Amino acid sequence: MTPDPARRKNKVRAAWISFIGRIVAQVIGAIASVMLGLMVIAKYGFPEKATNAAVQVEATPVNTIVPARTPRAAGELALAVLPIQNYSKDAAHTYFADGVTEALITELAQIAGLQVTSRTSSMAYKGTTKSLPAIAKELDVDVILEGSIVHDARLIRVTAQLIAADSDQHLWARSYDRPLRQVLPLQTELTTSIAGDVRRALSGWLGAKTPPRVRPASRSIP
């Protein structure tokens, strides 16, 4: 059966009308988007400030340490306690070392005439490879207290050292051996002993007008 020419002509006309309608709709939509964009720009302007701010944020180093510095009183000695290092195989002792570090900062901050760097600034140097003079310069301190812990089956040993910032030499050092037992009493005992020895080691400089200098022969306090 031969298709009706009139019907075929109507189908072709309908297809063309549908195609042209889609083209016209797309053109109208594009024109509307451009007009809307021009209206927004005319009202609010280009977002130059936001772009510049974003570029500035991206250019800022992420891991830069910016230590906080507190103005010192006249004759005040400044000290920083670096994170105690864990030399034991048991990674759990890292928590004990961090606890001793924080307790020492708190205990030493009670000494009159001694300015102690905050825990936040001190802990930022955990695992650092910077030299002690560089750290002391960044924190603006005269002396640095550093230490380590190690343990065997029965004993735990904490070693503490006072270092002069200007010469990178020892002012005082001592090791503390204690039997393993409950963590909190052990931490308290070690902190009290170390802080007391540090106070005595610095007694000649607390309140002095000049920062400490290395003795010809430093020794541990018995």
C-alpha cells in the first residue's frame, strides 16, 4: 500500500517544527543566562577581592610553626621543655613520655622568676630535626630542658638535660631509674624530682640580669 503523500508531508513538517523549536529554546536559554550574568555583574561587580584572598590563603605555608612569645619581666629567665623522647620498643610509652612533658611544663611554670614556654609551642617540636640553638631562637628562651625514657622488664629510666641556648652545651644532666608500677604515681614522682633538681640547678640564675652561661665542668645534682 502506497503511503499518502499528504500524510508524509505533514510528518516531515512536524519534525522540522520540533527541531526548530528545540533550537530556538536553546538560543533563548543561552541569551537569558548571558543577560542574567550581566545583571549580576552590573549590580555586584567582579569578585576580585574574594579571588585575591583565596590566592593569598593558598600561598600561606600550612606547617609553619609560629611560636607564641610572651614579654619577659626584668631579670626573668626563659625555659622551654621539649617533648620527652620515647626510646622504648613499646609505643605505648609515648603517652607516658608526653604526660611527663606536660607535667614538667606545669610544675616548672610555678617557679618564680622562670618563664616557661607553653605546652602548645613546645609540643610543636615533637620529632623535629632542628638544632637546639635554632629552637631556642624561635622560642626566645635561655635554656632548654630535653629528655628521654627507656625501660626494660623491671625498670624505667628517664634522662633529663638542661642545655644553654647560646652555646648548645650542658648545664646539668641526670638519669632517674624507677621500678615499673602504676603510671600516675610514677609520673608524679618523676616530675617532682626533675623539677626540684632543675630549680636547684638554675637557682644561681633566677632573677639575674644576664642569661645563664655554661659552667667549665657541668655535673649532675646528687
